[in-house]
Amino acid sequence: MNDKDLLTQQGLFSDKRRFEIKDGRYLFVDITKLKRNTNYQLDLVALEPKSKLRISIAWPWLVAAAVVILATYFALELLPQFFEVSLNDYAFPIKLGSASLAFLFLVLFVVTTCVERVFIAANTNFPLVRLLIGKPDRKAYQAFLSSLENRIKTLSEHLQLDEQQRIAGELRMMRRLTKHDVISEKEYERFKTKLMKLSS
């Protein structure tokens, strides 16, 4: 196996990702996140040859910081007005604790938000491959990215599948991905409807 056909990535506070191109036709993806392992196989011909840059924003941490700030405002400003209670003696500890917690959430938001290189399904535009930029190092990342883009392009040109065959292949792949919890049944039904419209 060629070194440029295998890429293993580990982000800061994020999942471990392993990608391997096999038989020049398939991409095997293995993702471990919070001790949960997901692995699946993609047919390269079902992917767009050119990848896209995407910022993956860690919204939950930003929302958590906002909730802490709003809860503090409610506790110190609105609660005393509505219930006629005084929290003056506790104002400083509450503000300090809330500020510390909000700061922690904002730090987590910054470190878990990442820039990714994404490969999408050709017809449904669903992101199926997400590579962390420059991981584990710039050279290995760039070699794998180039290899993957070239394999997809070469395969598409060599097989010369017509539109109906491509759509049918993508639909079969999406069906398989529901069994691996990569996409939900609801998403699959939406993609199925879209693909059926394209094929008619």
C-alpha cells in the first residue's frame, strides 16, 4: 500500500479519523469519537472530485457560554426585581464564577472549531469525507488530498458511467450508510427523493 493512500488524523479535543484508499476504487473511513467507533466504505465514483473548504463551528460551546451570561444577568438583574430579593452579598462570587465558566466555554469553542477539507456526494451534496487541514502534518495531508482527488477524477473518466448509473450507485451507497449511522433514515428518505427526481 502506498503511504499517500493512508491518512490518520487526531485533532485537539476531537475525534480520531483514519482514511484509506483501497483497490483504487474505495475509501474506507474509520472514526472514533468519545469511545464510539464508526467505520464505513465509500465508492469514490460517487464523490465530487474537487474538495471544498469548510469551517466546522462548535456551536454547543458558544451556546453554553451565552446561556451562562444570560443566566447571570437574569439572576442579578431580573430576579431581584420580580421576587424582591437582594443578591448584593453574592453578586461578586456569582459574577466571578459565571465569567470563569463563560470564558472556559469560549476557549473550548475556539479550540474545537476547525477548518476542514470536505468531499461531498456528487448529487446529494452531503459531506461524506472531512479532512482536518494539515493533520497530522502538512506533507502527509497534502499527499493524501492530492491522491484522493486524482483517484476520484481518474475513476470518473475511466468508468464513463452515465447519469442514471451514477445516481443509482449513489443511492445504494446512501442506503448502506444508514446501516452505519452515518446518515439517518430521515436524511436517506430526503436524499432518495432528490435522486429519484434527478433520474426522472
